[in-house]
Amino acid sequence: MEFSSKLLERAVNEMSQLPGIGKRTALRLVLFMLRQPKDQTIALSEALKTMRNEVKFCKSCHNISDIELCEICSNPNRKEEIICVVEDIKDVMAIENTSSFKGLYHVLGGKISPIDGIGPHDLNIDSLINKIKEGKVKELIFALSPTMEGDTTNFYIYRQIQDYKVFTSTIARGISVGDELEYADEITLGRSIVNRIPFENSIKN
């Protein structure tokens, strides 16, 4: 792809690094922004810059937040004795959209995947184990995507906490095996949370 401007080429190259954005799509987006009022483009760039510099991760659940303790963790109406373990921040958003869960979350930041070089210590597992050790958590819901990596991560955590008095459950398999949680429709995902099953049963099956 030939460019008449090095500045345009650089912008397209940067835009094409976004997931699902190829060079042609990136070019269309950049040209679209060039046609918009300059203030609008500057507002976008400032919003991205501010977000990158100032966004925080909740010190308790590792969700994205503007403050040290996110709005979910600091909400007194949430059930702090129930924690839903998810892979990514997108999964928190997906479950929240169902309005079916009133507990707290714990974002692992990924799944155990030896092929990709991701082990337990690369994830936010130790902080989860520490929560269990404090004795306040009564139920841990495994809500990772039903993939081999997700099941491996669930089982690893289960083995780490099985000596503690905490009930473990997993979302019902209304979510197709191999599917990512974020792509499930809200009704199916909501029912999977409400109709969760003991984790031991998912191992036997």
C-alpha cells in the first residue's frame, strides 16, 4: 500500500495494530478522522491519552477503575461473601449486563496456557487465594470460558483452595464448550449464573 504522506502512513500503521483492524480498514478510519472537525479528532486522542495515563486497576478485584477500589467492590449492596472468578474485564461487563449477579468479582487477567507461556504466577491467582484464606468468602463461582485453558485454570484454583471452607460452583453449561464468555447472549449467560452447579460435578462430567 503506497502512501502520499509519511504522517498518514504512520497513523494507518498504528491503527492497524488494533485487533480486527487490517490496513485497509485502518486507512478508512484515519481518512474518516481527517474529514472530521479537528476538535473532534483531538478530543478522541486526548481521551485515549488520559485513559492510558490515569486508568487504575481495582486493588481488590483487578477490574478497571478510576479509583483504587472500583464501584462494584465499594458498593455496600453487593454480597462480598460470593466471588465470581473471570478471565478478563470484558467478562465482568458481560455478566453485569445480565443483572443476575449481586456478588463481587475477581479478574484473573488471563487463563493458564502452557503453550502461550502463561502459568499460574502470571495471573492474579495469589490475591484470590489470600481472599479465601481470610475466611469471608463462602462461595467461589468459576465463570471462565468453557475451553481447555479455562477448565485447567478452574481446576488449578480448585486444588489450591479445596482445604478451605468455601463452596465452589461453576456456571451452567448453557455456554457452548469452546465459546468465549464475552460473546454469549445476555439471557444465556444470565441463566448460566443463576443455575450454576457445584464445581465437583463439572469435574465428574
